[in-house]
Amino acid sequence: MYNFDVVRPSRIADAVKELSDSTESQPLGGGQTLIPTLKQRLASPEKLVSVAGIDEMQGVCKGDDGSVCIGGATTHATVAAEAGNYPALAATASHIGDPAVRNRGTIGGSLANNDPSACYPAAALASGATIKTNTREIAADDYFQGMFTTALDEGEIITEVRFPVPEKANYQKFVQPASRFALVGVFVAKYADGVRVAITGASNDGVFRWTEAEAALSSNFSADAIDGLSLSGDDMISDLHGTGDYRAHLCGVMTKRAVAAAV
Amino acid sequence: MPKDGGIGASSKRREDIRFLTGEGNYTDDINLRGQAYVHFLRSDIAHGTIKSIDTAAAAGMPGVVRVFTGTDFEGVGTIPCGWQVTDRHGEVMQEPAHPILAQGKVRHVGEPVAAVVADSPEQARDAAEAIVLDIDELPAVVDMKDALKDGATKVHDDLNNNLCYDWGFVEENKDAVTKAFEDAAHVTSLELVNNRLVANPMEPRVAVGDYARGTDESTLYTTSQNPHVIRLLMGAFVLGIPEHKLRVVAPDVGGGFGTKIFHYQEEAFCTFAAKACNRPVKWTSSRSEAFISDAHGRDHVTKIELALDADNNFTALRTETHANMGAYLSTFAPSVPTWLHGTLMAGNYKTPLIYVNVKAVFTNTVPVDAYRGAGRPEATFQLERVVDKAARELGVDPIALRRQNFITEFPYATPVAVEYDTGDYHGTMDKLEEMGDFSGFAARRAESEKNGKLRGLGVNCYIEACGIAPSNLVGQLGARAGLYESATVRVNATGGLVVMTGSHSHGQGHETSFAQVVAEMIGIDENMIEIVHGDTANTPMGMGTYGSRSIAVGGSAMVRATEKIINKAKKIASHLLEASEADIELKDGAFSVAGTDKSVAWGDVTLAAYVPHNYPLEDIEPGLEETAFYDPSNFTYPSGAYACEVEVDPDTGKVTIERFAAADDFGNIINPMIVTGQVHGGIAQGIGQALLENCAYDDNGQLLSASYMDYAMPRADDLPMFSVDHSSQTPCTHNPLGVKGCGEAGAIGSPPAVVNAVVDALQSAGKDVTHVDMPLSPDRVWAAMNG
Amino acid sequence: MAQVSMTVNGKAASGEVEGRTLLSSFLRDELMLTGTHVGCDTSQCGACVVHVDGQAVKSCTMLAVEAEGAEVATIEGQANADGSLNVIQQAFQDHHGLQCGFCTPGMVMSAAALLKDNPKPSETEVREYLEGNICRCTGYHNIVKAIMAASGQDVSAIAAE
């Protein structure tokens, strides 16, 4: 790693100030992606602003509208344990990384990084979540802008993520056997006004909504509704672990399984 | 009743105490006063000409002690190869120089080009980044068959081409084999890949060099399976340090699996640089660095053909293999596809005629050498796959076809130059059938199908050769070393023993199992015996641990030394008991005179040896310490039969291992608990090769699976519990313990069982799939089903 | 450089670190607690698992300064007060749950974290919990068996000596 300073503010305002002091600063959530990246010397921030000590960014609560609100610095383990109002979300969190990673990794860190194979982006996009930052609220549909790219500005911190709770939902992850990230992960959420399907791991453009499947499932929420639908493998990730066509195929399989398992 | 001590007891491992409490002493735990750290600048391109290396900026960076490049090593030797293969035309192999730091060209991603020694690891890395490297990129040679085409880019400009050797075995059989194929009633052929692997012991390699100016002595602490071999290779061939001025220490080593046999540039560098800088120099590999600097394993591409007569008897076998050597010859690389592979092609079968052709090829990839099993997994995989395919083509039961062709009379001289001393292949297959509950398979398959899954059962046999030997034979075959082992047994005055062995334990539990043997021989408690290994300063010359040789060769040396001790102790006892030496018996730690109640305790005899007041000084010397060297007369031949049951998810292609059974014959067993553990670990690595692990390069010679993000290591939830048995025992006839070795069996025996099972599953669904290349990852299986 | 203070295995520990100093480096290089091992650089092998405020974490993927004020537990502090192996350590020895010993500290620390949350885990739960701990020697069979035995479950039906 290149060297850097670490500051550990206890209030959002202080964190924002630390981040604005210098353009070479970066927020540090649980560090489960950032620290390995720094070890490879793929980034060289001068200052890391740890948000782990900010109490107002911690924990899971229930919003006035019934939504599940998760502080940006909440670990995956905490979401898994405390987001019982949204069982599919808790289940998703309980399978990110491994237990030690879940004890450190945070939802804000994951969404800010927007790894194309991460689980939370699928959950947030399928749920139509709202990403709340220190300056604004961003709808999930506007937030994800391609792999490792989001609507966040320099120095902007995810302070909370608000998930409307669906009638039924499920996340199916088909793991890449080495990294255990999603080779394809499909999050299906059925709301009163329709079904949303978000897919991670598959596309060169990062997490995306499968609108044809959403339409089919909105009129008939059953696995059979997916029959005959398919995605093109052309724009899908093709690597050592699977071709674009294979990933496209898995999108269908995992979507059906998510629908069948949705509770 | 299981024994509670000695040979055959599942004694708990004494080494566990330190490992479980954080008190192990691994090489990276060693920090010497004033040590500096080296960071290697490694090539990030596969093939190129070095135009210039500008180290000026780096040399001026904070903390930098010295920057080294290839020119600093011009007067120094190169990394030697320990085995010279002679090809089918009588020519010796082509052998390129293997520099410590690249000279003139880079030939694989990861090749060290320059090295920075600095006060801290981070400073060394910072400075390495400041080195300006100008390399003219050349086309990379990656595919082995392309590498052998006329006009192919050469990996080494000073060699004739990229062919290291073209080996034929047994060359004299070739025409007869051809004739047998012409006369065959049926021929089954198969082309397959034995996938390239990375050994990945959990402890990355580490080297710490030290130099004492006052005594002109060098010390290297290194993660090695064989410190004496490193001392010999590095001292004699690279740095020119005589052995009495060079100490090599391999303390606790966190797994080896073959990849820590070899002498690596980093070891020579740290030893050299410690003297040049007059400071200890430490290198700790990162995992990322390990992927591009540890020798890889396997990487064979093979065509195998099996000829059968009208009664389904095997009449001939013919193989053609391309074996990847990588860019340079690692220590034992040439021996792996030849003498550790061709000699095993008979397997468990009485095939009368065999011809093996191996073309070893240089490519712009990391050097390839022995990995757990080394040559024997490659032989077993192709043979057991082609036998399985033949059974399917002929519509006969795969087990019955195997049984029909089993070797049943021993000793058995194969047509590939080795003689199996013992074995009972029907015995292990009988045991396997019992363990595997094959009669219940149909019901289990039906249950799987109800759940939308395909179920398959795969079976295979294996034979392997352990304890590679004897030295005079391996010398004829091209080994540049002897393959004996030695042990010194030192008995202390109060009766405790120290056994200093040339074998090295890096997970095998020698400190426990070796002590069990000596305890049994003398009849004393295991805790009176200490096993010392891993330091050339306090152990006799040794060849180390690989090829499942420790108990068969190192254990035998220890037995021979202990026998000498007992013989001398009997002389002392006969003096003390005033009886004829011929009447002295040793039992339960006491010497007695046969037929009398006169006896003297072990401890009284050992005390007499060191306090020789009442002692036959005119006949024997005081003291009680003996050394023995043991050079085996033959290999040992463990064998067995393995069965795997898989489920395949037809929607995704994902394979899960539902059941796995292994029936092995290791001859006599010293510690059943340890043996079982060795088999478990071997099976996990075999399943890893079959389903998960894939060391892959792209066309430019870039490693695609360069970290655990892309190289799939087997994890706990990839594997089931294993059913393991080694009650079938045909003791080795030529070593004193009747032992055969068990370290590699699991890795040799398991891959074909897995692939046979997956093919069985796919064919059960009517898929016309006869083979899928490893690893059988979900995408490959799905593609095979939908191809 | 920054001053960092924490409690390690019940004892106060402090030292000067850079921002980039990993907790694993602080433990190994500053405190000389070399039982915590580093086996990879992508946060996957788990040889470096320690407990921070009672939770299993990968100490190679946490900065030392992030552990300021924390209670850290490492393999060196796991044995009983009289120096004998604790229940988990003893089960690993009894069931041959280790070979080379390199992954072992992380395995034991992960096992301890698992059994704290789930005192009687099933075989599947143990295997899933160990997703972040790679062992190359044992094939996991005896590790899983040892952890189940440490939880007081009868493992005699699981194969092997």
C-alpha cells in the first residue's frame, strides 16, 4: 500500500469536511474491497475518512412508510441479523462474502463501489431503494451507472439506504467458484404496483433491470412466466468462469428460482 | 482394540500443541537483527527483450540499501535442473540457463528482472516502482502445439527450438504396439487435458538470507521441503559456497505439495544479497506473487489409445503427451512427464504392450514441476478415463472390465520397466464396492431425478510409485542426485532419544509418527523420543520429503539407525548382565537374558554408555549414537480403488460431490489417523483439480487466474465427508517397515472418479457426452450438455 | 505515524503505526504475536482471522488504527489459563483437524466465533461458516468434525479413525 492518513470522525458533518479538505481523500467503510485494492496499489488516496465510528450511520430501523432504513455504515452481519422486516434483504446480506467479511463490510461501501458482481446493487435496484447521501436522495434507478460507476459525487457519502418492503422477494446467487461473488445474482421483488427484477454479475454494464421479465412477472408472478424469455449474451461478461451466453442462460434460471422461492 | 502407542496407534500429534496455540515457528516468523527486505520487480509481460533498466531513481529512494539487476549476477551460477532426460533418439534434452534475475530477455510474467533491498518492505516496493524498465515485447509462446510448429517464436534464442525433449518409452516396444493396434478387435481413443494447477500451500514462500562476515558463513531460512537439497543446489551450482559454510534451515513449513521442493531464485538472491549488503535480507511472497513465481503443476495434453481383443482383454496402450515445461526447467521438471509418468502407464492392468511418447515444450509461462502426485495423476487420469470410455463403448460394466484385466500375480514386471512387489487390486475393489454401497445407487439416482438432478457414479483404480529409488537406477535415468535418506539416532544418558532425520515434515506429522516407530522398536514411551528435522546444521544429509517417500525411505533409515543402536545397547546389556550377547532380548524397554529373570532397564544401559565405569571399553566405544543411510531397492507401489457419486444440476451445469469413497492399500500403517488425514487432503486436491482449479493463460501469456478471486480453491462447502479405508494391506516386501507411502494417493486416485461420475450422470440423461475436460466447472458442464 | 492502543488477549498494547499498517502487521511485527498468519492478499484465505470486540474479522483487511480502543483476541490468547488447550483447540488435536498448521489459527478463531453464535451447528452450517477459511491440507473433513465435537455433538458416526 502507498501510505495515507486515516481519520475517524464521529459525525457525518465532520466526515464531509474531512473529505472536502483534499481531493485525494476517500471514505472508508468496512474496507473489505478498498483495503485489498490499496494492497494492490491500484489506488493512492492521501487520506481515508473512516465512517465506522459515525453512530448516525449505524443500524437498521423502520421508516414511517414501513420501509427498512439501513445506515450507510451498517455491516452486512447487522443487516442479516436485524433486517427481519425484509427477509429477502436479510438473507441477501447473510450470504455476502464470508462471516468475517460480513462483520466489517458495509452497505454504503458496497453500493458506493458498485462492483458488477456484488449482491447489494441487485437488492437495491430490484427494491427501488433510495440512496440517501449527505446532500440528497437518489433513486436506485438513477444511482447505478455502469460497473464501478454511480451517481455519487466526489466526497459524497451514503448515509442511509431506504428499502420499500415488497410483498414477496428473493435473491438467488449463483456463485463464481473462486471469488464467491455472484457469477449471476438475481433479485426479484414483487410490489403492489409491479415486479422488479435486478441482475448482478452478468452484464458489462453492471447491475441492470430485466424489464421483459418484470413485465411478464407483473402479470403472472410464477416461474413459468419466464419461459420463452431470454437475454442476449452479447453484452454479458465473458471470462474464465463463463461465457456471455452462459451468463445469459443463468439469468433465466436464477430468475425462475427466485420467483419460485419468493416469500 | 486400537493400540494406544507405537506402530499402528492413532497417536495424537505432538506438533499440534504449538500450531494450535500460535507458537509455530514459520519462516516469516523469523526476524533477524538489522534485516532488510527485498522486493522483486517482476516482468508483467510474457516475452520480450530487455532494452534497458534504469535504477538511478530507485537507488536514491528513502531506505534503499541497494538495487540489483541481472548484471550483478553475471559471475554467478544459474538455477540448476536436477534431472537430465535423454530423448528417443539418444540425445540429451535441451537445457536453457535459468538466471537469478533476468538476463537480456524476460520469458514469463512474474520473472524477476530487478530487486530492491531496503529498510522496510514498503520502501523496497516503492523503489521498485521507480525502476524504469524498457522491454521490447515479443510474441508470446503459449500453446504447446503451436510452439512446436516450424518457424515458431523461440522462448530461448540459443536453443534449436521449443522442444525440450521427445521421449519414447519403451522405444523398443513401439513397433509391437503398432502391430497390436492393427490386430485389435476394438480401439478406444481419447484426447484430454490434464489441467494446469497452482499448488497453493497456505503458507506463501519466504526466504531470509544471513551472512556472518567473521566466519564467512551463510545461512538461509526458507520454506522448503528439503533443506539439504537446497544447500547442495544453491551452494554448489549457483553461489559457489561450500556446504560447510552454508546452513539451510526449513523450520515449520506451511504445506508444500511439491512446490516447495524446488530451488528458487529468491532463495539464492537472499543468500547472495545478505553477503553483498552485509545485512540479513528477507523476502516474503504475497499470494499474488506466488501465483506467478511458484512452479505450477500438471499441464499435459494427451491422446491415449487402448487396444482390446475380442474378449475385452487389454492388448496394447499408446499415448502421446505434450508436457509444458514453462519458460525454464525447474528442479525436477523433466522427470515428471517421463519417469514419474511413463513408468506408471500400466496402472493396475496386465496390458502387455505399452508405448508412451512425451514431448516436453518450452512456453512463455511460469515453470512447471511436480505437484502432489507429479506424473502419476496424469498417468492415472488418462488411463482410467480411457478404460471407462472403453467400457461404455463396449457396453460392459466398468468395474468388471477393470477386474478382468487386473494384475493378480506379484511380483509383476510391467512393460514399462517397473516391477510391482505386492498388491491386491481385487481386494481394494471389493472393499470399495462395500463402502460405496453401489447396490443402493439406483435408488439414489431415482431420488436425485425426482429433484430434477442427474446422478452419476464413477469408479477408478490407481497405482502409484513412491519412495523414488534406487539411486543407481535413477542415476541411469538422468537424476543428478541420489535418492537415499539418512537418520542419526542419538540416545542420551538418561535414555531419551533424539532422531535427526533428513526427511522434512510440513504437515505430515513426522514428529509423531516417526517417534511411534522408534518407541515400538525399543519398547519405550513415545514421549522419550524427539524428532528433529529441517536444519542442515543438526541433521545428517537428507533428500527431504516429496513423492510420498518419508516413511518408506526416511523411516527406513531411522529403523536402520535404531537397529544399530539396539545392537550396541545389547552389547552393553550383555556386559552388565554378564550374559552372552546372543541371549539378550529387548522388550518393553528392558534387556533380559533369555530364559532367566535377569534384566536391565533401557535407562541403565544408556547411562552406562555415557558413564562407562562398568563397560566393555576394550570392545566398544562409549556413547550411543548411530547414523544410517538407506537406499531403497525399488519403489513402493500403493494402490487402490476410488468411487465418486455426483449430482449435476442440468439447469446450471453445477456438479456437487454427494459421496466419495477411497479404498487404499498402503501396506503397513504407522498412524492410521495421520494416514486418513493425508488421504482426505489428497482427495480434496483431486476434487479441486477435477471441478474447480484452473490455471489459465491468455494468448499473450498473461495469467488469468492470478489470485483467489479467479483460481478456485476447494472450500469446506465444496466437499462432503469422505469415506476412507486402508484395511486392505499388502506390505511392501523390500523395506523394513513394510510401508508404502500415502501422501499422494488421494490426489492421484480422485480426479478420474469425479470425471467418470459426471460422464455417467450426463449419459444417464441421454446426453452424448464422452468426455469433459477438467475442471468440470458449471459453464463447461452446461456447454457439454448443450453443445 | 499515529499512536494506536488496544487490548490484545486481555493486555494493553500500543504502538506507533502508519495509516496503512494492517492489524495483522501490527500484531505480527509490533507485538510479535506471529500466530496470526497471512496467506493471501485478497481477503479470502482467513489465516489471519482474529476477534475484534468479539467478532471474527480478517486482520489483513483491517487497518491497525481501526482497532483503536478495541478488544482484540488472537490465537495466542485462546488456551486455558493453565496453558492447556481450550475445548476447540483440543478437539482439533483429538480429531486431527490440522496438518501443516498454517491455516489453523484462523480456523480456530472462526470456529470460536461460530460456536458463540451457534452452539450446536449442523455439518452444513459449519461448512458454510468456513467459507472464508481455506485449508489446503485436510480436505476439511476433520476440521468440520472437530468443530462439531467441540460443540459437544457426538461425531462418532462420522467416518475415519
